[in-house]
Amino acid sequence: MTTRTITVVSAGLSQPSSTRLLGDRLAQAVRDDLLTQGVEAEVTVHELREHAHDITNAMLTGFAPAGLQPVIDDVVASDGLVVVTPIFTASYSGLFKSFFDVLDKEALAGKPVLLGATAGTARHSLALEHALRPMFAYLRAVVVPTAVFAASEDWGGIDGLSGALQSRITRAAGELSALVATRAATAPADPFALTTSFEELLSGSGS
């Protein structure tokens, strides 16, 4: 059985967090769908709230602190991403945006991404289309057609989810798993690889 890696990035601020819960449900649905295609998924979840200070330091200095670098490495090396943010004032959270701002501008190019968001009211649902989707399009990620929004009223019903939310999760997960299963696995990064050529080093132009 082949193996792919899925990384969940959750920007929920509270604990427990409905944002993290949505990320977990999406990741499980992706894992289940991949298994039907003969692909095993290794899922890693990162909660950005645990790295808020390091993200701020990276924004200020231009360098990722030691505690944040493994998160960045997982995101860059993954075969697919599930990204989930709470919606504040009709857009993604500042913590969510800041994390993706510290990534290299080419880090997500061509990478399959599933978008998710949570809020207290369904009035915020369009933020997925007018805020998140344009951001990841700018980063040249391959965003699946179905984005998943969960309002407070979606948490209920059978298995803790409304039928409509479960349907969206299933559809979006199938779209992400289809992209991940048909792509070649992402090659692990070489920690000893030079990011600057010898010519650039000698000329002093490397940065």
C-alpha cells in the first residue's frame, strides 16, 4: 500500500476548539477516502495557537525560530493540506494569515489544499470564497472546489454533526484525496541541500 502525508493547520484560539474539531473531521474523512483507493495517509496536526509567539518573531526577524521550523517543514513536505481558520470580522484570523506569510512564496505551489472555516453564524460563510480562496490562489496552491464552513448550528445531529456539514466534509475530502492519490509523493527535503549557489556566495549576492 502506498503512503501519503496530510498536514492539518488549525488556527483555532480556544481549547477545545471547533476549528480544530473541523480539521480533525476533515482529516479523518480524507484518510478514509484514501484507504478506499489503496493509499494510507499519515496525518499530522499543528495548532497555530501553540506557535503564536514564534510566528510573530518570524514576521519580525525573517527567520523561523527552532520551535516553528518543524511546522513549516511539515507543511512544505506534505502531499496535501487541510487548513482551517476561525472567521473574525468577515475574514481569516490574523494568526492564520501571519503563518502563511512567513512561508516561502513558492512553498505551496502546486500543493493540494482543502479550505475550512468556522464561525458563530453562517453569515460569515462567504469569507471562504472572498478571503481564503484568493489567498491560496495567489500562493499557486491547487485548492479543491468544495470549501467547508461550519457555523455553531452545524454541530449537532448524528455523530455530533448536521447532515449538511457531514455531506460537505465528505465531498471536500473526496476531492482532496483524489488529487493526493494521483500525484507523486512529495520528496523529503534534503537538510544539507544548499539554497544558495557557490557563485552567489562568492559574489556576496546570496541572502
